[in-house]
Amino acid sequence: MTVACPPAAVARDRGRLLATERALAAAMRLPEHRRRHGGPPWHELPAAPAAGLIQLADAVDLRGRGGAGFPVARKLEAVTRSRATPMLLVNGVEGEPLSAKDRALLTAAPHLVLDGAMVLAVAIGAAAVVVATQARTLPGLERALAERGGQDPVPIRLAATPQAFVAGEETALVHWLMARDPRPTARPPRPFERGLDNRPTLVQNAETVAQVALLAAHGAAGYRSAGTPGEPGSTLVTLSGAVRWPGVYEIEVGSPVAQVLARAGGPTQPIRAVLAGGYFGAYLPAAALDRLLWSRAGLGQWGANSGAGVIHLLASSRCPARDAAHLATILARESAGQCGPCVHGLAAIAAGLRRLAAGPPGALDRELAQLHLWMDEVRGRGGCRFPDGSVATIASALRVFADDWEAHAVGGCVAGAGAAASLAGGGR
Amino acid sequence: MIRLRLDPIACDGRGLCLELLPERIRPDSWGYPIIHPEPVPAALVAAARRAVAACPQLALRLEGGAPAVAPARSG
């Protein structure tokens, strides 16, 4: 987030989640937050708050913004099914290396997240709320809590988390908070059955929680004033790579990606491809940028999903084969190291991609067949979804960069030899 | 309906199950068990129980009844 700021853009006040064009360092203070979004929104909840909020979430088909896109209403139902008093865990870990939106949101609009946490906590009758994020994001939240002066109806605790990729996975986060082990757990109970303090625990991504605050404060109709009929509202995206002003932007769901690229000053170089969603996303050809709409429906047409909201532009001066090999190498390294197929499979796949990118490996068909076999053997065989997400992204790289793998197999590189992987330094 | 379930975190790929139930469990490229997704047929239930009992990591179990439905991760 340490990027140059376009002076004209800051004045354009179009955001719901973020007051300024981009998430900048200054946090919105409580009085200004109340002017924009009104009084504490949990006062607006109906007499049967869980059912009311479930209905409201269903009315706008609110989905999780952490990557999986799970319906919020279903999670609310799951956690209130038990008679035990639940906990609320706000997940601001953001392990995705190319995403900065949750930390930007917690920094720029802490009260929106805290309001949303209170709406959820009151609705499910939570004993307490834990907001978990990387240590460097905590000071701003501490200041925001001090501003609120203990007026919240449910107690809030802050917790620092590790920065590891998998640490943001729901079971890994609960594992870390309960036992200081940031690795996923495969066995039941799931967090909604037994999580923090051994209570049923609702885990929601930080942006999702802020969306709940908007929904409670402005109602379903107000929420629907942005976005598309099928996917209402706004969302946060993190732009990186070959773009003039990288950073976090708020966009209407369903708006053209070309539009937010223009707001970000456009590409700095001719573009070869875009990594949509993030490390658990999909590479799309640059041609997609002209028509791509940022929504489940729009991305789905390209076999992609919004994931954690990452839009990473790959310049055509970069070698996409090396870039993909580098990404696979990082994914293999970030495995929590617990499940055999994930550990050995991702390592083998990454080594295979590095061999292909270094070229010439000889029989490309045989190498690709081997890679596809390994990917089949990894998919669905981890304790969490890490191997699945990794393999999906790698598969898209094999598909979209087919010409490059072929060129490498005969000793050439479409992008020119010696091109460095852009993901190494182009992230944030 | 009885299904074989593997805890992939507990499994360390020693492979005793592969020998005891080759009809439903095959090794991947690294020697870790790939479990057949279909329910275990009645004729194989006894062999499946032996494979479960043999696992030194207690990573394998038999599950009957309705499968649990759970939200997978935070979103």
C-alpha cells in the first residue's frame, strides 16, 4: 500500500466501504463514520435478530468475500442451530500474497468492520467477538476501539496472527487462536460446531463483516443501489503488477474490469495476461480485459472466480512460463506441510513447471501429461482446499500459456530469454 | 451405506491399508492412499475394518449414515 497517489482521484467520493478513491493511510474517525452510515446499526435489528439477519442476507444473496464465496445466511443458520452460546471470529488474516483489501479496509474503515461485527454478534447472541489480523494492522483497530469507549453490546478482543498463506484458512485460524498452531485441521468438529473457547464459532472475512454493516445500516434496498440485480453491492479489489497506481479499489459488482483499470491509471505496458482472483484464481488472456465484468457471472464465463478480489496484470515483456513456475513454487512452499499429496504433489508440479520454463525439456506432451496426472492426484486430497486452489491456478497457466510452453520446449521464449518473474517483486 | 474416510493430515503414507484393501485403496505417485469414493460394498466391509484397524496413525475410519454437510471455509 506504499504507492504514489493520483492527486485528482482522492477527491472522488464514490465508495461505500472506503470513503476515498483508494484505501489510504488515514482511518475514518467515529463521528464521520456515524455521519455516513448512521447510528449503531444493531439497534435496527428486529426482535428475532438471527432470523431477521438471515432474511436480509438472503435478500441480497450476500456471499463471503474471503475467497470461497459461501452464502452468509447459511453460515448464520449453521452457527445458531446449536443451543450453545456462539462466538464470532472476524477473519482479517489475508494470507493471499497479492491481496491487501482486508487490511486496507481494517485500516481505513475500522468502524464499519466493528459495526458489522456487532450486528452479527447481536444477531447470533455471541458471547464475544475476536478480530484477528496481522500484527501491523492492530494499532489502528486499537485506536478505533478506544474511540468507541466500550459502548459496544458484545465484548471485542483483538488477536495477532502469523502472515503465512494458509493461516487465514478458517480451521487454521481457529487452531492458531486455540493452540498457537497456524495449520488447518481436517477432523470434525468444524468451527461452526466447536471453535473459539470450544463454542460454535461464526467465522467471516473482514470485508464480509463490513458488508453486513452496510446491509444493516442501509437496508436491502439501499444495498441494492449498487451492483447487479443478481449480485448487488460493491466489493474491494487489489490491483497489482503492470498497472500505474496499484492498490485497493472499491468497485460495483458487475462493473467492467477495464473501468477500474482506467481509474488505476491503466496498464504501464502491453499486457499478456491477468491473474484474476489471486493465487487461488485463474490466468486469463489479456483479450479478456476488454470484456471482463467483475462478478461471479462475469468471471464464470471465463472459468474464473473473484477469489480474494485480486487483479494482477502480467506485462507481455515478462515470461509467463517463468511467472507460472514461480507461482507454483511459492504455492508449494506455502503448503502447511501436513498432507502427503499436497506436500509431494505441489513440489513435483512446481519442479515440473520450472523444468518446462527452463526448457528445452524434450517431449512436451509427455511432460504435460505427467503434470496433469499429478494435478489429478492432488485435487481434493488435502485436509483443506489449499491444494485444490493451487492446482486450479496452475491448470489455468498450462491452458492460457500453451504457446509459451511449446516455445520453451523447443528452446525459445516468446517473451524473450532472461525475463524475470513479475510476481517476485510486482505484488505490492 | 458405509464409506471409508481418510484424515489426510493424520495419514503419513505407510501404506498398510493399500495391502489390506487393494480393491478400494490405491497408491498415488508418492505412495499415499487414494480412497475409492463409492460406499464400501457389503462383501468388503470386513476387509475395510481390518484396514482401519491396521492404520498406525488412526487416519482411516468407516462412516455410516448420513454424510455431514459443512461450510468449508471462511468467506
